[in-house]
Amino acid sequence: IRSLPKQLRRQLVPIPETVERCLENLPVSDTPLVQTLGQLLKEQFGVSVPEPAWRTDDLPEHLRVRVRLLDAEGRKTLGLSRDVTALQREFGGQAVGNTAPGGDRSARMVAWDCGRIPAETQTVAGQLRMRVYPALVDRGDHVVVRDLDSLPSAQATHRAGVRRLLMLVEAKSVRNLRKNIKGLQQMQLHYAKVPAPPWAEAGDDPVDLSAQLLELAFDRAFLADAWSIRDAAAFEQTRSAGRARVGPALLELGELVAGVLERAHRARSALAVMQQPAWRPSVEDMQGQLDGLVHQGFLHETGPDQLEQLPRYLDALLRRIDQLPVDARRDQARLLELRGLRDRWQDRYRAIRRLGGTDVRLEEIRWLLEELRVSLFAQALRTRQPVSVKRIQRRWAELGL
């Protein structure tokens, strides 16, 4: 707290009393300390502390946690560092047997033959007892059981694992469904021109469109509550209940995605010929928006609720493209309203995605920004909720960003 900028710090004096109050009320949580503490300061003192204000790099060395990595017997020191990431890079993957979370602990499975998977258990790593969450893990042509140390991560992983196992046992249906995806050839032509996402690593393989469609269809047809599927009986019940739904789900998704890709293709083509220098800020903004909405793998990265909204967001973008030659000054004036928020969000979002992480708070802001674009550039299409720059700024502060 003493490391905070002066304008924030002076709202929390006397600091020793503030610290004492925080210690009394700080909850036990897996959330990073700066997020938990930021929320607590908001609740207890009405002070919103944005995450970049925490100067964790300025902490003295003795306040940084030092980690000693021991062997399985807890005797020999393998490494000692205040940089946990460096220890992970050097020693990751060297655990023996099933002692540590993160290791596969079952044979390759192509059917549910592992008995019941507990939702939570404990494991011992060396002399440390840890709570872990077993989950099915998708390995492409098989699945395995793996212990994960984060419940949200385990839930997402298990969903993908159950889906993969369903697709493996329903392999014949998958082949038939793949052959009959309506309009797939045209969708693939449009999808081939879609760029990689801005946060992708060079050399990442593009994600096959038909595979994404089939996986989403299986999600909709079978996996209303994937985490509750923990044994063979629940798996078979889910399998039986979803069979009749998967075909209609794929047809509905195909129509939705075809419309999204067609709109994105029209927008991309129109933006490509807009070469006037005075329009460049608007064109670059629209191109960035389009690439964020529709990129390689976008179906995997867009939640079902947001996926349903993509046609409206793209319709708003197309209307903005049509209006730009009519009144470029008006467009750029509204872009100025949006730009500050857009840049703040974009910097944070791309940084965390490049590290392979996600942040539900940034996801929330992402879709609020899309609604703001509708409000600014295509009001006739209406927003799902009241939205403005000030509302999003207020929500940003409430989320502790």
C-alpha cells in the first residue's frame, strides 16, 4: 500500500490502521493478491486502485517470496529462487509418478473405462498435501485423467475432455455430420482469408473450421453441465440424451457462422479499398475490430452468448463503413470518444493473451466495448444494455482494472 501513487495513498492514511483492517478482512482466495486487495480497498474504504498502480516491482527483496524446490523425499534442495517462473522453466515436467498436480495419471482412453472420477481429491507432492481437481483432458485421439490445482481451469479442461470422448465414441456420427455441414465449402473459402488473432504466436497452426463447428455442436447438444459427468453412467446418459440434438444444433450453428463469415468477408473487402489518408484512423480502428471478432479459431474463443451477437456487431461495422465516406469527421469524432478505453483494454488484453492467460474482467469489458461501438456508430441496431464511455469507465474501476 505504501508503494501506491500519492493521490491513492493519501486516501488510505493512516496506513498502519488501513493495513490492520485489510488483514482482518482479507479473504482466503486463489485470486492474485493485488486483485483481492484492490476489491477489499474498494469495499472497505471506497478507494478504487487500478492494477497498474500496484508497484510490485519496487518491493524490497526481503518482501518477495523465496521458493525452495525440494526433491520428492523433501531432503535435497533442487533449486532456490524468488522467480517461480524460472524454477518452473528449469524443473517443470520432472515430477515422478502421480505425486504432483499437472501430470497425466491414467492410460489413454477412447471410452469411459476409468471408473468414477472424483470432483475433488488430495494428493501428496513430496511432503506437501494439496487439494486437486481431477479432469478429463483432450489429447486429440484420446483422453486422459489429470489432476489440476485450479477449479476453473479443471472445469474448462473437463468440458473439452468430455466433449472429445463423446466425439470419439460417436465417431461414425461425427463423420456423417462432417460430410453434411450445409454451405461448408463457401464458409471455408471465407475462413481461409481470416487472419490469425493479434496475440497468436508465429507458426501456430490454423484451427480447422469444420472441427470447430462440430465441437460447438457437441457442446450445445450434450454438455449442459459437463462438470457433473464424473462416471460411465452419467456419460452414457448424456450420450443418449444428446444424440437427437446434435444434428439440429450443427445446422443452426452452420447458418449462424455462415452469416458471420459472409459479413466479415464483405467488411474486409470494403476496408481493403478505403485508401484515403484522411480516413486512416477510422479504417485502422475498424480493421482492428474486425480482426478481433473474426480470426482463426474465433469459434473456440467466443462464448455461446457472444457468438449469437456477432452478426449484430458486424452489421454495425458494415453500417459504419457505409457512412464513413458520407461524414468522416463525425466518425472520427466518435472514435475519439472510444479510443482511450479501447487502447487501455487492448494493451492489457493482448498482453495476457500472449502469456496464454485469460481474465474474465477483461472479457466483460471487451463485450461492453462492442456494445459501445453499436451505440456510437449504428444506434438503430440498439444495444443489449445501456452503455456509454462513462459507464464502462465506472465498471473498469469497479473491477479493479
